[in-house]
Amino acid sequence: MSKERFVFDIQELPRVGETTWRCHSSKITFSNGWTISMIYGSGTYCNCTAKFDDGCPDVEIAIMDHNGVMIEFKHGDTVKGFTKPDELSDIMQWVKNQPKPKENAENVS
């Protein structure tokens, strides 16, 4: 069975004081098992307006390897905010090109 898939979600996060956080998220898992997660909306690192139907000029992203471990970006954090579409495309290509895990690999100590 192929590991490739799209997941889309609308989340309402718990209220903090008078604020209800609402955001949209999606994940893409490539055939190598690596995943890129994208999220935008209130409470995220993006420049989104309150009207989601207007779209968003950038998103917050995270990358997980084939074991689900979050990958650290060059700036030392596991999320990258304010990611523009062209940059996202380049990062997605990098994620897609990561090597697949070796099946039945022996544990080398």
C-alpha cells in the first residue's frame, strides 16, 4: 500500500481568555514516508487575515521523517513560519527527495 496521502483539517483550538484559535492545516506524506505539515490561521506563524476564504500569503510548516521525528530547520527550531509559496515548493521537493528507509534493514551497532 502506498504511503502517499493528503490530510486536510480545520481546527478550533482551546480558548485562551477571550480568544478562540481557529486554523487550517494539511499534511502531505510522500512515498518515502516523509511528511510536510502546513498550518495557517490564528495562533500560527503566518500573516493571515481573519477571513480564511481570502487565502493566506504564507504558512507555518513542519517536517517529519519516516519515523515521525520532527526535523530541525537551519534556524534551530522544528517549525518554520511565514513560508511563502515558492519557498514551500522548494522545501517540498527536498522532503520528497529524501531517501526511503531500507526495508528489512539490519540494526548496525
